[in-house]
Amino acid sequence: MAVLAIDQGTTSTRALRIDDAGAASLTHAIRHRQSYPAPGRVEHDAAELLRNVRQCIDDNADVTAVGIDNQGESCVAWNGDTGEPVCPVIVWQDDRTRDVVERLSARGAGDAVMARAGLPLDSYFSASKLGWILEHVEQAASLARSGKLRLGTTDAFFLDRLCGRYVTDITTASRTSLLNLETGKWDEELCRLFGVPAELLPEVVPSTGELGSVRCDGRSIPLRASIVDQQAALYGHGCRQAGDAKITFGTGAFALTLTGHEAFRAPEQGLLPTVAWQRAGERPEYALDGGVYSAGAAIEWARSLGLFTDYDEINEFTGSRAIDRDLVFVPALTGLACPHWDRRAAGLWLGLSPDTTRRDLVQSILEGIAFRAAEVIRTMDRFIRVADTVSIDGGVAVNPYFCQCLADITGKRIRVNAFSELTALGTAALAGADVSSVVAGNEITVYEPRRAMDAFVERFDEAVTRAGGWRGHEASSG
């Protein structure tokens, strides 16, 4: 059975084909435009994303099944009659609703959101963005009044346009702050809180099953998996038992640890319970989630500043580490996620001196990302025993210096897969593909901890504290 897995991510749409013999091939990697219309705002063109997804399917019209993973918290509104988007996709990185969230927090709404959705009040999640669309996009409000508006995360838009089914999978719904984590249904109180009528939202369905069919080249191709990209990556890494963990390093860094059939809550640790996946006819599997907002984004930023040109330049550094020389970078360019949840935190260098070089700065950035990812794993480890080996993937996972830093700071073996399309591989497996040949042929590199870093962890934690709450303070006069 040939299966096509489409990984619709933050920067590109990628298509992985698993053929009848179990061989994998990447057939498409289509980048899309990133729009930053104002400070704190990040948008995509919904029609462009759909075209890219459609192209992946059209060029693989002979497959027997399709699976799609999505960006998670990114959302959009569209006309239910015509299918046309009425606004850009508001991307998960977008922080336009920070003031809304802070007002809700001041009213004491955070406890209700945590109790019902298992999530903190944060503009990272979809609920406040969906409410913003209804309040600020006149065409959306008009369509809502006439009963023609469709409103949801990007997966719902894709499935509606491709399959004619207005549905969202439970993993994506669990990232909105509108789903009741206990019932697996939209929560009326949360919907009222964020100003998002439940009747406008798509039906919540399992991550696998007969989710609809896509017409292509005169055929109907069944769509058998729909899931958040990070959960797809968790599955692609082979995580199946409680305590199994992975970190995906993309624009941000996203750590997930499986917890089994129970949704563990650890708000005091800044960890988020989330649905890992739900197979058709089965109970949901849950995970703990922890994120770092800026990972690859921080490295790209450094490159844009001219701190380095080619990635090969930053694969190794001679001599001591930056933190040994008291040079620290906190990668809080768009705030701090787990365990701080501080959108007002700002990126910070400490320890600069006249002899600090560009290479020193880049070295400190790599270390800072590793320290922040390790902080998330350390937080998880206090709550549920994380396995001794953590699997990682994504752009910076190919950097040996970074990987060794991560192993030393976490005190865990770091497992790096040579096969880079693990998100799409997980989606393919959930859609029914036999991926055993791909897994068996995957080359693995393991980084063992070499150096105790406890003292430096404390030093970095001090820097994180100094970065906290920086943005938005008015200058005082004296």
C-alpha cells in the first residue's frame, strides 16, 4: 500500500511517500511566504498553504491513502459556502492577543482555563486568536451572523476544502484552549470566555480512521490520519511507552513525553497535558508538552545579523564553552514558554566584553538553546521519569557541538536519527503505512554525557531570571 504523508509546517509543506515496498522518498518540499505585518504578528496565506498541500496530492495521485499533519495552534476563518479564506492564517508564533490574554488573567480566568483545558492563558494557543478574528474581521463577523462562517485551526480548513468534512482531530483541538481535556469535546464555558461560539467550530474526531476522501485524477483517495506535527513527530520517533520523549528543533523546540492513557496535570511545573494521538475506536493517549519559542529562529536571526554564513562554520568550537567564560545567551526572542510562560521575557546576552567575537556569540546561542531545551526535560523529569535516552530531530540536531552540549546538560543520551523526515514518517505510520524498512535502515548517532553541568545550569537559570518580564515596562522618570 503506497501512502502519502503531508507535513504542513511553519515554513514549508513536505510530502513523504512510502511505496508498496516500504521505501521512503521525499517528493516535495515547498516553502511558503512568511508575513510579519506588524510587531508581534505572524501570518500565512491560507490559499497558498492549501495549494501546496493540493500539489503534493496531485503529484502522487496513485497512492492508496493520505495523512496530513498540521502546525497545531495556527488558525483561520473561511466562508462555508465558497471555501474562501476571509483572513490570513494567524500563526502559532503570533502574539497580537497578548493584551486580551492579560485582561483575562487579571479577571482570574487562568484557573478555569487550566482546570478545563489543561493549558495556561497564553496567546500561543488558538482560542484568543479565534476570538480576535470574530472581533476584528468584519467579513468573519458577518458570515457568523448568517451561519456561514467556518472557524478553526488549519487542519479543519484543509479537511473541509479537500474532503468536504468540517472536522478537526483531537490532538489539534487539545491545543486550542477550547477543548475540555476530560470530555474530549468543546467546552461551553471556555468558548464563552474567549468569545468563540462552539457552534462555529468543527466536529472533533480521532486522529486516525476514515476521515474523508480526496478527489484526485478521477480517483477518491482516503484520508486516514490528521494530527498536530509535534505529535506526529513523537510517533515517528518510535515513542510508545510512558516516559519516552522526543524534542523537535525547528523554529522553536518542542518536547513531548508520553504519559499513557491518563492526562497528567503539572501546572506548577509549567507543563501542559496534551493528547498525543487517538486511534479510531480507542482511548486517547496523552503526553506532557513543553516548548521553547526560539530555537532555529534564534540561529537564523544570528545568521541574518552576519554572525556566520554557512552552517558548517558552527559545527564545532575549539577551547572552552562560552558559558565557561561567563558568556550566556537566553533565547527569549519571542518570550519564554515552559516552565515560565512569560511573553514579556526578552532575548538577553550576559557577559559581553571587548574581546567577544562573532563566533563566541554564535556559540553562546547554541548553548542557550540547549540549556533551555534541557530545562524543559529537567522539568518533565521531576514529574514523570523521562527515559535515559531522548530522541531529537530538526535543523540544529545535525550540529555535533549542540548535540553534545544537550547530552551534557541533560545528563541523558541524545539519540539523533539520520532520517530527517520523522514528522512525516509518524503521519505515514498513523495513516497505515508499513514504515518498518525505513526504521530498520535508519542510521543512529548517540551522544553520551561527558561532563557534569550542574553548576552551569544554575548560572543559566540566573540569566533566565534576568531576562524575564523585560518587555512592556514604561520608563520611569526621576
